Amino acid sequence: MVATRLIALCGALLFAASASPTAAQVAPPDPGFLHARGTGIVDGQGRPIILRGMGLGGWVLQEGYMLQLPELGQQHVIRARIAGLIGEEKTAAFYAAWRANYVTKADIDAMGRWGFNSVRVPLHYDQLTLPADREPTPGADTWNEAGFRQIDELIGWVKANNMVLILDLHAAPGGQGTDLAISDRDPSKPSLWDSPENRRKTVALWRKLAERYANEPAVGAYDIINEPNWDFEKPGGGHGCEETTNAPLRSLMMEITAAIREVDQRHLIVIEGNCWGNNYHGVLPVWDDNMALSFHKYWNANDAASIADIVKLRDENQIPIWLGESGENSNTWFRDAIRLVEDQNIGWAFWPLKKIGFNQPLEVVPNPGWAALVAYLTGKGPAPTPAEAEATLMRMAQHDIRFENNTAHPDVIDAMLRQPHSDETRPFADHRVGSGPAVLPAADYDLGRAGHAWFDTRDASYETPSQRIWWNTGRTYRNDGVDIAREPNGAPYVTDFVTGEWLRYTVTAEAAGERTVTMSVRSATPGRLSVSLNGAAAVEVEVPASSDWQEVETPALPFMAGSNVLILKVKDCGGCAVKSVMIKAAP
């Protein structure tokens, strides 16, 4: 995925004319292996399974936006800029450390604990083989055993958590599209589609992978080319969204399938259409009896119309479909998208598990030197010394990206795995009130969907990236529509809290009693907030205009022993900020 992609325009997807439902007769599943059966995917015992997973973007294939380097785009560009600072030898050490630490067993164990059942791993061909123009013998393939062992290790972690791994060729030899960053494509060299040798090498790579993992049921599927985006009929730098035949794409995927089936007759094969996986014109009918179609979904509406074409394609061709990539949005969008596809028995893999940023399960928090390095690499600041750059890079690769140093976002995980199936709210934090005052950070409102745990005037982005309006304007701490900023000391607070918006808090009182609620607030103009407790009539408090934090207090409210629900709502304010909610015994 890359932040410049335009795949959600008009909410319409491009698909092929349907093939006959009898185009592919599905064989019984092999024990232990995922398998296509009719319009669904079944496990090795023939039981229907909905895949719920995350993609490991940024691990062996960096995309600039994940590192706050969108201007650089491709991994080879980022690497060259780093090498220009610290030299090739130290750059190689940085990338070795990156690949050793970005994904570890701890990451996969966490996914298993949270409730995911699958992992999609993006592969870069240069992890496993040499570029065609660097092969010592033209037309031959040099294999990198260390790269394959890295996949072996990942399989072991996945198996230990009773999950399955989908191998995804994210960067094919030469690159498969004009969206350069997603496949680390160098436009000065022949693409996958320009070079017969790049296509031969792609086929050979898949045969090698299939030969190695033919008997490994923990490998759930082969996703053979990620997001092709290429104009074949009228070359001109487009993304393949207007293609009507896609003949080169179909031909190559058939070659790859044939090579896989020479050594592996059991694994599910996933194919993707042109236009980032969404244009299936000319791609069908399918040519194998154990195949699924992948589609990708970003930044569009989560309604039946948004997936109607792919669902129709599934039903008319009697073939499973899988939402192989989605994400980069708000919790509301995540919840709604997952609910939408799971209601159609469609599995999914969201993107990515981690990056710098707040809207995925794990956030990489970079060390203090990173901002200066980014400023230099993007032409906005002076060059650090080689020693400073190396220290920053190695701190990132050996410390910042590791699971134990990431910030987990339970709200994102909850939105993906629980909220699609439940409107129930749950406490974000354990707010307890005893004999003394209890201070609740305002940003620690309950977990749950919009309209149940909170309400904000904007809760998701339905625009393409160039037009994006952020749901959480502060882009920190939580991924709901609630706007959150941070104090100079890093403490989060709710900001841009405007008329009609509200927050819900679950508070556990050790004993019943009268208590007041005091909010630490500020507002450029006078306003009014209201507080309601356990469904009783709300009480209002005035908010004087002030640029500094000030306290406003309610009259005494009757708290019950045990669980209480407190609702804080804006009655009239153009942009209040709330830092905390203090609950204490009434005088």
C-alpha cells in the first residue's frame, strides 16, 4: 500500500465479465491445508474459515510513508540516501538489523493473543534472489538461502500460534506497476512487463517457494503478484484501471500457477487483478481448481455497493474472494469495512501491523534523532554528521522497531476484532473512585463504536489521499474520530471538542456517595458542557474563555457502588479542549 494510490474513486471497482460457475471444479481439501470450496475458503478439515489478519508491511520492503519519508518513496531510493550519509558497509548493517528486529516472535505472539488467525507477509524478490542484471550467468537464478530461512523462522512463529501465513510477492523483479513505492520499482530499468527475463525470474521464484513449502500447511496461500497496476493496451503511465483485456497479466499468472503446480498441488493460489488488485477484466475464467480472488479496498464507502461487483464476480464464478489489503483509516472505517465483508463471509488482511503513526495495532516511536534525519533526507534540514546519522539509524533498527518498544493501540485492535460483532462498550482504562479524588485523562474514554462510546462530527476518511481530511486532527494516541493533541510533556488531551460531540466513561466506585465532577478545560470563546450520570438528566457547566487550563465543576452527583456511566457532552462550544475529569467526594 502507498499513500498516493487512487483506488477508491467513485466507489466503483472494475471487474471481468463472469465465467461459467462450472469453470473450476473444486477438489476436496488436503488435510491441514486451506482450500477453496465453492465461494468460500475452508480449513484442512473442511470447515469454513474467515481469515482475519495483518500485513507485515515495512519489514523486508520499506515504503517511504511508513518512515515519514513519503517524498523518497521506494526502498532503493531510501537506501541510497542513507548510504550517501554513512557509507555502504554501515548501510548494509542497518538493513540487516532492520530485518532482524522489525518482526520478531513477540509480534506474532501478540497477534495470536489478540485474536488474529493469519499473517500476510510481503516479500521483496531481492530478499530471495538477485536482480536479473546482476546475475553472474544471464538467465540463471542465484538463491539467497538467508532470505528463505527468514521465511522459515516466521512460519515457525505462526505455527506456534495456530495461525496461517500468506506469502505475498509484493515486489516482483522489475516492479509490477507505475505506483513505484509498493514494488520498489526503479523506473530507469525494465519493469516486470517490459522484460521477459524479469517475468522468467518471477516464475522461477514462485516455483522455488512452492518447492520449499509444498508440504507446509502453516503456509495458507500464495498471493502471487501484489497490486499489479499497469497500462498494457495504451501505455502511458496509468495504473491499469481502464484495461479491458489484461492479457499479459493473465498470461503471467497462468505461467506462475503452472510452475507452482509442477511441485505443489495443495496450496491455495490467490490472484489479483490490475488497478491495484481490482480490475479483473480479461483475467477470468480461473485456470486452477484451488484459487481465490483478492481485492483491495481503501478510502471509499463501506456499503453494499462498494463490494457489489466483486461479490457478483464471486457468486457467478463460484470462487472465494479475500480482502487481501485494506486499512490506513480510522477505527470507525475499520469496524465498518470488516463488518461489511464478514457479513459476506469474506476474510481480510489489514495493512500494516506497524509503522510510524497511530492508526494500526503497533506504533513505532522513533528516537529523538529521527526528525533531524528525516528533515535532511527530505531536503528540509541540514545534514547530520555520519556518526549522528549512524547512531540514529541503528537505534531505530535495534531498538525503536522492536515489539517491546512499540506503542500498542488497543483501540485499533478492538475496532478490528470485537466491534464488528458487538455494539457493547468497554472501559479503555480502569477508572476507579475510592475515598480520595480520581483523575481520569479525558482521552481515556471508553472503547466502542461511534454513537456508543463517543461521538465526533468526523469519524473517518472517504477521500483519496490528496484530498484527505483527518478524523483525529492531532493524529495521536487513539484512532477514533475524537480529536486528540498532546501537552509539551506528551500527555494527551481532547481538543476541537465542538457542539454535539460527547465522550462516555465507565467509572467504578468503591462505595455509593455524592461526588462532584471537575473538568480541566480551556476554550478561546465561552461555552457550555454537560455531564450526565447513569442516564439521569444532564447538568450543565459554563466554560469561560481562557487560553490556560481552568477547572469547571458540577454540583454533587449520586454515584452508585460499582459501575457507573458518565457522559461528557458539548452543549455549546466552537472548540473546547478537555485535559482531565476529576471525580471526588462532595463537600
